[in-house]
Amino acid sequence: MQRPLAASLLTALAFALALTACSDAPAPAPKDTRAPTVPTGVTATAGSARTVHVMWSAATDDRAVTGYAVYREGRKVKDLPATTLMTDVVGLRPATAYAFTVRARDAAGNVSPPSATVTATTLPAVAEDRTPPTTPTALHVTADGGRAATLRWAPARDDTRVTAYDVYQADTRIHTVPGTATTAHLTGLRPGTAYAFTVRARDAAENSSPDSAPADLTTAPSPGAPPNTAPRDLTATAGKGEITLTWTPPITGAPVTHHELHLNGRFTTTIIWGTAPPPGRATYTFPVQDPPGTRYTVTLRAQLPDGTWGDFSAPRTVVVR
């Protein structure tokens, strides 16, 4: 009668050890069932007879927003990453009203409720138009704290009419306003950062004007952050087979002997003065072999006395000749 009892004790002991081992295992992460907030600030602007530009403000999530979906009359027409807060809806009919909503999603597949519905009516179809508007002039920018800014400009002219103004930063469109507007409010900027903005006018046939002259802005630094150390007043001029840069080095308490040159966001070369750096404005010319019409976005940053690299300059766009 002893052997069955011993077997029972061993079985109970093994079961207890198994329970102890299970209790030491980490608990699984709770399932994410909370949807992102509803996107706000949704606007829709007709850009032509067949396009509407939709923009919105970022949603939030208890973990992270991973993307947005744009709906037209309740049908999804665009899936976009979380970093994109605007899109053009194309292939529309002229002189037709459309309704749009935006929803945010997270990594678990949770989707926010639809945003408020916004409407836009595409422009009437026009005869073939190949004449772009004139260049917007008198562009200037004022900071609204460390994370926002307001642009203002003088209106452009067109042989039919200007239907939209597009705002560009580093040769990337970041905002669009109707052709009747001459201001744009920009949000989501980074404190203590140098920016350069340009504006293009657009007509109903999607002809765009040349870029306006750039307007530079350095946003206010966060409390306690060091001052901005970006090179100032950068200009980029294209010649035949070369590009010439001029700029004012930052004031660092010591001569600035090294600058980094970046083209289209990528490191290209280090500019090193063989002797003492020139006083005042600096100039550097480098060759280019790309075909005429190639566009470059140029930025510089200086090496600081402690050996670290400072802030990037406001970007400049230059077209190879």
C-alpha cells in the first residue's frame, strides 16, 4: 500500500513545481484595444478640375498612430503612413461636390471614428492652359512660439485664375491653401531649428509658378536648450557645371574651420579651410555632373569648438544649369 502513496506524492510535487514555474513566467502584454483619437482640423481644397487636396492634424494614441485612411463618400481612397498629414485625391469629375473624412489607425488595427466630414467642389473644366501663374512675391514668415509659424505673401497673377498656393520646405510640399488666401499657418515645427519656406502659385490646369524667394525662420529653442548654431544666410547659385555657396559661419567663440555639406539630406563632403578661415562671409564652389534641371537641396553645419557638429542651416534649393 506504500508504493501507490509514494507515487501520488511525487505526482503532487511535480504538479506544484509546474505551477511555480508557470507563476515565474512574464505575464503577456495586455491586448491593445484602444483606438486612436479622431483626426481634427480636416480641410479639403479643390486644386483643379480633377483633384482635391485634403489635410488634417495628427491624431494621438496610447501607443502610437501608424497610419491614416482618407475616405470619399465613405469609400477608402488613400492609405497613408503616420508621418503624412495631407494628400491629393485625383481622378475626380469636374465641377462636382465631394465629401471626405479621415480615420487614424494603430499597430493593433484599431481604427478611430471618422473625422468631421468636409466637402470640396472640383473646378469646372477649362480649355487647355499651359501658362503658369506668376511667382508669389514679398514672402515673409513670423514665428508663433517654438512650434508654429505664419507665412504671408503678395498674390500671384494668372491668365485664368490662381486656384491654390503650395508651401514648400526643403523642396517638399507641406501645406496648401486656396488661391484666395495669402497666408498660411504652419504647425508641428521643431524648437531651435532653422527652416526655409517657399511658396508656389497653382492654377486650375495644375500649372505651378516658379518658387518664391525663400523666407528663413529659426524657431525659438526649448527652455534651457543652447542657442542655435546653424550657419546663416546661405545662398546657392548654379553655374555651368558647378554650384557656388556663400554663407555666414555661426558665432562659436572660436574660428570655424570645418563645415559639412549635405545634398538632398545626405552627407557629401567636409569643407576644410587650409589656413585661417576667411572673415565674414564664406564661399565654396563644387562641381556637378548631373544633367541640367536636376534639383538639389543644400544644407550646411559647422564643427563647434568641442568637436561636435552644430545645427543645420536653413535649406536652399538650387537647379543645375
